Amino acid sequence: MITDCVRTFIEFVSQTRVRSARANNGTAAKRKKTDVTASADVLPAARVRGSLIGGAIGDALGAPVSHLSLTEIRRILGPRGIAGYAYDGRGRITADMQMAMFTAEGLLCAWVRGQSSNRHEVLRSIHQAYVRWTLTQDEQANLADERVLADGWLFRVPSMHGRRQRCCSLCLSAVMNATQFAVAPVIDDGKEGGGGLFARVVPVGLFARAFGDDEVVFDLAVEVAGLMTGHQASRLAAGYFAVVMAALVRGDALPAVLDTTSVLLERREGGEKISDAVAGARSMAARPDLCPEDLEMLGAGGGTTAVLAVGICCALAARTFSGGVLLATNHSGPSASTAAVTGNILGAIWGYDVIPPDWIMSLGLRHEITRLADDLDGAALNALDPAVLYDPYVGEQ
């Protein structure tokens, strides 16, 4: 896989540099660093769409260089590193973003059925959506049946089918081998979950207004993460991030959000690891001359705490959407996951309109992602009639 990526980089490096220069010199609105604390003019709908699209863009930008060292990235692409989509100028999302889409679909299926107030039923609906995801990966799950396949519309999108990059074998096996819905079959083996779990729980945070309580958002995100990993700190990190996203959609300032959300970790065993990671990210982001080499001090591995720290750090340090996401892309580590986290955060703070238009237009499945974002926003506000969404999201009773 890396060999193919390297070949693609060499072929398209000049194109990506041109696209990045255009994005940084006029297609995106310039934002000052202090704007992470002042964003009251952005409507929630723009934040939800910006976050989901922003995360997908970060995922697509970072995927080709994930787990390459910074030295390798610069050797292939030059001193600036990756500066745009590497695959013929197209943004190809990974399996992590696919699962985020299925999380959103599961949330909406539960809402259409009037089950959003029942956390167990919401989790069950998300789990059923993940079963449909495994079928798009040409796998067969124990729990797949006609009833599960009748729900949703993503399974019927041809471009959702086929094995994607970063398709986690643990995620596949956890869903394929499950014997009950809404039951976490994975035990804690002491290993952190991958950074892709943040993508899976972002829709939970974006849909928080339907739940009305950050504790519910936190607990549901922890349970969603628990369908794939038994690692306690990883699950808590997922809950933390979902609540951060919920607060950003409400228009709260990022530094204050990081403070208030940390309270949810204080009374949970293992929460101090997440708090320490966030504190390290904030300290690093305060450096006036932050560079990609510095990010490795936050952790170059693929674990959840390192991904969260790098993603938050790059968001805090960002002056523009493109600058923050590219910083989160060009470092040694899981670039798709870190750039997705940064894209989720900056998209929620600044909204959809600050994202470079050429990155949006070249993003694969952008129409489907946008539709999910808009449906999440409308449903969370009860601005949509469930009957209108019934046919696309719910099959036979």
C-alpha cells in the first residue's frame, strides 16, 4: 500500500502544490489564531456540515501518508510535505470516515423511529448500521439479516462498496463476530484503540441537541467506541471528544470547552490519561514557532491519546482551516486520524464556508456526507418531519 502511495505522490506532487497554493491564497477565508475563541456568528447548521466535511477532508488528505515518517514525507514531497489530495487530485476517504457515515445513519434511523431518548436503542441502531458497513467491505456478519439490510440508504450507494484504505481488522472482526446488538464483545487487552474511533463518534457529538444532556452524549460515545475496543482510556477519549464536538456546535470557545469537558473525566477511572494528553496539547500549541517536529513529542504512535493530543494541538494553533489540517497531516504518525480530528474541530468552530472550495469539490462522497450532516442538524433541532425521512432511513417495521 505504501509503495502505491509513494508512486502516486511522485506523479502528482506538482499538482498538489499548485492546489495548496491556491487554497492558501484566496479560496478560504483568512482566520486569525484568536478566532478559536470567537465564533458566535456561525450557525449550528454550518458547524455540523463543516465538521463532518472537514473531518472527511482531513481523513482523505492524511490517508496516503499515514504512518510514514516526517523525513519520508519530505523526501517524497519536498520540504512542505503533502499539500493536497495525492490520488489524482481526488479526496478518497478511508474506512474510518465510512464508519462515521454509518454512525450518522444509525443515529437518524433511531430518531425516525422515535427512539432517540432510549440510549440502548440508539446504540443498537448504530450497531446495525455497522453491520451494513461490513457488507460494503465484502464481509459477512453474524447479525446480518433482511431486517437490518432494510434500513438506511448508504448500503445502496455503489461507491460505498469495496475495501477502503485503513480498514481496521479489529473493527471488522468485532462487528462480524458479534452475537448480540448493542453489546460490546471486546475485552480490555491493555492496547489502546486506533485513532479512527474519533471519526466514529463525531456524529454523536454533532447530534447532541437531540439528547439534551452532555452526560448522555459522553456515555453513548463511550458505548459506541466499546463496540470496537475494550481499552478504558480509549473509550473515555471517545466520550470526551464527542462532548467537545457538541459544545463547539453550540458555539462555545475551544479553550473553554477543553476545560469544562475535562470535568467529565475526573470521576471516571482512567480519565487522567486523557486529561494529561489534552494538557500537553494545549502547552504545545502555545509555542509561537510550532513546527511538525514538535508534534512528535505528543506521540507518534497510532494510539487514541496521541491522536487526540495532536489533533487538538493543531486546531488550537491553526490560523486557517487548511493550515491547521495540513499541520496535522505532515508529521510522523497516523496522519489520517490526526488530520480528521483537526478538521472536525476547525469545521465546527469556523463552519463550512471557510473550507477551501476545491478541497470540497474534489472530495469523494461529498454529496452523501453533506446529506447526512444536514439531516443530523435538522433532526437534532426537530426541524424535520420524521415522516419525510422515513423512507430513506427506515425499512420494514
